[in-house]
Amino acid sequence: MDYVFYVVVALFTFFMVKQLFAAKGIREISTAILKQELKDRNKQYIDVRTPREFRGNKIRGFINIPLQHLDQNLSSLSKDKEVIVICQSGMRSKAACKHLKKKGFNRITNVKRGMNAWK
């Protein structure tokens, strides 16, 4: 019985640690780096927060595609350009980045700590 407990704890720990690290092939940047990259018109900037969150505080150049609507809006994104993704804390954007990777996007960047770190 103790063996099962340790296996469950080990699996839980593994999955929690895995969530903390970026997925393979997904770049992560700080908001300071983002400020430098915002001038690049060859990149796509998406904010995966809700429309209400987006209206409350947004960064010029970002378009709002809520995470739950990402699949329906994939055709509006180019696979030839880098996609930079932001949310409030970095968790939804990380999920969006992983989803984009599965859908065949290769140049994907997540903004660490999201809008919480934006000044």
C-alpha cells in the first residue's frame, strides 16, 4: 500500500515540475525583452486573456484571442511568423503556446509572468 502512495506522490511531483518549465521549442522572454521586440512588425502578438481583462489593460500591438477561442482563430495567424503570447500571469499563455506547437507553429514565444510583470 505504501508503494502506491509513493508512486502517486512521484507522479504528482513530476507533473507539477513539468508545468514550471517551458515546453520544448517554446521560447520564454521577460517583459523587458518584450518591450524591445514590440517594434518588430514581422511578429504576431496575441493576448489570450478574456475580452474584459484585455479591455482593462492592454499592450499596443497585441490582439485579443481568448484561450478558449484560440482554435477558432488559428487561420488568422501565420505559421511563417513568430507568435508572441501573453496573458495575466503566464499560465494561460504557456498553455496557448503548447497548443500552437501541437498545431504546427514553430516560432512561439511565451511572455513570463505576463501582464503581472508589465510596467
